[in-house]
Amino acid sequence: IVTPQLEEFSLLQIKDERPTKLNQNEKLRVSFLRSLQLKPRLMIFDHILSGQCPIAMRSFFKSAIEKLKEIHCGLFMSEFLFEPVIDYMDQVVLVYGGKRSFRGTVKDFYKSDNAYAMQYSGRKLDGPMSKYFTASLRSPAE
């Protein structure tokens, strides 16, 4: 049961390794495969791209999305930098200050006149989220 999945996710070479010997990308893929055994209806990826190779993430996502579709499992992803996996997204929901400031398709997100979407997609410091960025850049003494 396990060997074909390990092969599919390029993990066969680490099948006898302990978790402490795995790199971050291997830990992510192993965690994903372990979660699949529960056949969940929804999986949550919370900031899994942090510190990961963008190319490895695209490869992982391609295989992960196929597996999730096979078992009819939805995916909710919370991420700051989603460009490596944007081709696999159906919707973008931008949350700021605990409130939804944008919701739409990826195409809508990049073409929107929504001030939050424009600031985020353009990576601009000026805009409705400026308060957050200027506050996070201040030194503790200020």
C-alpha cells in the first residue's frame, strides 16, 4: 500500500529513515501521505510553502491535487506567497484585520480594482494595509 505512494511522491529512498533525518520537503510529503490514509473530506495547508523550494512545491502540489481529487477531498490553503501554486487555485480569499477584504477567482484577484487585492498583488507598501506594514517595520523603541 505504501510503496506506490512513496514512489509517486519521490520518497522511496527515505522509507526506512527516522523523521529527524528528513529535510523539510520530505517531512511535508510524508505528512501529506500520512494524512491521506484518513481519507479526509477537507485538508488544510497552513503556510506549508515557507522555506520550501518553489519548484519542489509546484511538483508536490501537482501530485497532491491529483490525490485529493481521487478521494474527493477539498483543500483550504493559508499562505502569504502563493505564486508557486497559483495554477492549482480556484479562489483567492484575502483576509485583513480579521475581515474578508477580497474573494474571487485568481483572474479576478489580479484584475480587480479592490484596493486590498491591488496592494497585495502589486506588493505595494501604500494602500489600505499600510498601517500593518509601517507598524511591523517600527523599532520597539518607537
